[in-house]
Amino acid sequence: MLPKLEGIKVTGKPGEKPKVEFKKGLKIENNSGAVLQEGDGEALKSGDRICMQLSQYSAKSGEEVMTSWTDDTPDCSVIFNPDNGVANAQSATLAQIANTLLTGKKLNTTIGIGINDGSGDDNTYMFIATPVSQSKDYTKAQGEKVKDIPSDLPKVTLDAAGKPSIDMNGYKGSDKLVVQPLIKGDGPKIDKNTYAAVVNYTGWLLDGKQFDSSWDRNQTFDAVLSNMIKGWQEGLVGQTVGSQVMLVVPPDLGYGDQGNSSIPANSTLVFVVDILAKY
């Protein structure tokens, strides 16, 4: 059962930044929540990625600590799944609490989530969240096939589901990063402020041996850019959602002389990456 977040009033037009009122020093139970204002948009759809404008307030001071409304940078990390709600409030994640509160709700609904980790009033705060848009992630690259791909690069073919296979075509690699779009999507661009790209990918060594594939796991991968090898960090920035891109990653932008599990040291890597969403 989700503890109720009480003592907060929200006013304003649904879908715009709400005015939030509460008394300084408000007592908050950890992982508590409440629907603060009903939305007036379309019904939230299970399986859709929802983008939420967020503001954080200190319960102690009553001050706004951060907000995404000012720069219009909503958090799009949550897939709305009403079946993945709160089972145990003490161990619930923010996504699970949001799913619980938003079940049966519409876009522009404003919810509150209270956090109190027990370490003192300075770490007692609340998130005020408003889902303002929703969309389905792509299941494979969608867009216009790129023409005039250099003939000496590996040849990529796709099965009916969009999974790639490769013919290395005698390719010997490159000492510089190669970024070759294969399909150009018309979605939003991956930029330096992107936290993660949601992708399907397969990776091969130059001898054609596959070393990894999210397709084989039947599960997309959230590529947190700051955690990725430099070849991915540099190669994905500037690409658009819906695109498929081939990355040829030389060792110094990959795993270098250390290698990694099934990747030998000093390997040049070839990836085909479908960009399905970003957040």
C-alpha cells in the first residue's frame, strides 16, 4: 500500500507548470504519493514512454530545488506500465510509484512523490511530476535508407524483424572512428545533453565473429552515454531516433589493449545500432 502524501496543494492550468503550496517543515513519509491535480489530456497508454516535467521541493525550506519546466527538458525515462506498480512501498522505485499513481489517469495529471531516507530533514523532499506527452518506442529503425554508402564498408542485411547480419566484404578496419548511417530516422537528435539512447545493436569483430547482440536477448538496451565506450559516445551524438548507424570503432575508442570478455585486446569493433528512443 502506498503511503499518502498529504499537505500539498497544486493549482494552475493542467499541462502547465503548477503552483505548489505547502508549509515549510512538512512531515513526509518515504515513498509516499498522491494525485494532486487531474489531467485533461488523452488517457495514458500502457507500454508508452511518458515524458514528465519534474520539479523538486525541499520539505524543510519549502523552496524549489530544481525544475525541468524552465528549459523544457522533461524526464522521458519511464515506460508506463500499470501492472508494475507498488508491491512493497519500502522498496518501491520512483517509476513504480509513478505507475501506481498514474494508473487510469490522463496526460497533464500532476502527482507528488515524497522522499524521506531517514537521514534528516535536509534530505526530505518531494517530486512534483506532470506527464505531458507519450509515445511508443520504435521496435526497429524507421526512416529513409541511405544511398551512396561507401562500397568498401561491410555489407549489412536485415531480416523481417530488422535484425542485422553482416558480410565483412574484405574490410580491414580503420584507425579512426567510422560513423555511417544506414537508415536515417526523423526523430529527435541525440545530443551532448542526452542521458541515454534506447537501442538494439549487434557487434562483430573484423573476422565476422559476433560477440554481442541485444537482438539475441530479445531486449532493448538503454545505452547511458557516459558509461559507453568512446566510440559509442562520439558516434551516436548527432544521430536521430529512428536511425540505424554502423560504427567502426578502433581499439583506442573501444576496449584498447585490455579487451573485454569475448573481445580480444586491440580489436577493431563493428556495430550496427538501431536508435529506438532517447531520454
